[in-house]
Amino acid sequence: MGQKNGLKEIFAVATTIFIAVLSVSCSFGERKVENNVYIKDINVGGKSKAEVEEIIKKMSDSIDVEPKDAILNEDTLEIAPEEPGRKLNVESTLKAVLNAKEGDRIEPVVEEVLPKITREDVEKRIVEIGSYSTPLLDESENRVDNIDTASDYLNNEKVLPGEEFSFNETLGKRTAEKGYKKAPIIKRTESGSIKGYGIGGGICQLSTTLYNAAEKAGLEITERHSHSKKVPYVPQGKDAMVSYGSSDLKFRNNRQNPIVIKSEISDGKVTVRLYEIRK
């Protein structure tokens, strides 16, 4: 009898302890935020975990920013750089609030989100496949202006796979209305080649530079003409004479990707670079 009473007392004590522990556990799970706790300027004191979590999630609408990948402009080869984003870490912010002491101010936990494509990734797609420079031995103003004007028309020209490029079609007829001026040219006559003046004189140096860049790139040259006299800015047989309506420079893009032409005048040279845009 005494043993049974003892077991009853032990059971009663154990039950009391279990209920107490359960009560504490339940009260812990339902605990409120300490008084006067702020997330930024929002007082969340006395609120439940669920209420605070909802407030934090709403805050993310004004904080979260999607990252931006770097983007290549395939017409100009210009690259818009990547921009990192940011994201409010709801779980970490909630934990900080629940552990805060009375009167604490909690800053939202914001994490940086990196873009998937960087400038370095995009740059790897742009591959120089051929370039050539010729010296500006004749720097007379009109001649240089003509080359510069023609270079503006040529620069950023894109040639798609299998497409044939035409110098004359790209630049069009060389006229004063387009900004071309009279400059030295080589004229063919019945008695031979003579020097003269004509609108757009000098642009054969640009077509010649382009021809050599295309040849270095291994592109298929489909039309090219030599001057009737040797020109001083390239070795014999490496020139490409053009005349609107008769002599043209043409080549075909025999590669699997688009090609972009870049041309410029700098440091006393005419330079043409050809870039392949890879996937």
C-alpha cells in the first residue's frame, strides 16, 4: 500500500513538471517582441512573430532590387555593365527582432545579389579576328576629312554570317552634301594614269585598310581592284581601289557569327579592326 502511494506521488510530481515545461514551451513559442523595439522607424514592440514576419515581408517590396546582367550592344560593341541587386533577408531580420532587448532599433538584414553575367563574361564574346593600319602620309586637310567622313559611315557596320559586304553600298555615292571634299585622286586616261582632284579623294586608303583587315581575318574576298599606279601606304598589290558605280570592294562573311567593323583615324594612321561576336 505504501509503495503504491509512493508511485502515485512520483507520477503526480512528474505530471506537474511536464505540464509546467509544456506551458513554458508554449509561452516561448507565442512570445511577443519586447516593448519599443523598432525595425527602422516601425515600432514592432509587443507584436507576435507572425505579425513581425508580415511587416518585414512588406518592407522587402521597397528594398529588394533585381540584379542586372551586363548587356552587349551587338551593333556598336558597347557594353552596359552589370549592376548588383539587393534582397532583404526576412529570416535573419526576424531573428534579430525576436532577440532584441527593449528599446533596441534593428536594421533590416540586406544582402547583395550578384548578377549572372558580368562585363568580363560579355567581353569574352567579342573576339578580334583581323586588323590593319596604314600610315597617313598625305595629311592634307580635305583628304583626311574625306577619310574621316567615310570612316563614320563604315564604323559599326555589321556583316551577318553568309552576307556579302559592299564598300560602295555601305558608303553610298560620295557627294559634297554628305560632307566629302575635293582631294587628290588617281585618274585613268587613255594615255595612262594621272593625278587629279575629285570629290571624296583619299577614301581608297580606307577601303585598302579594310581589305587587308578582311584578308587577315580569312574572309572571302569577292571583289577587289588595284590602282593603276602604286600607292605609297601599302605594299604593291595590297591596295583596294573603289569608285562608286564601277569598282567596289566586297567580301563575304564566311564565319558562323556576325562581324562588326570598327574604323578610326588616330596617331597619324588609318586603322580598321574586325570583331566576331560569339555566342
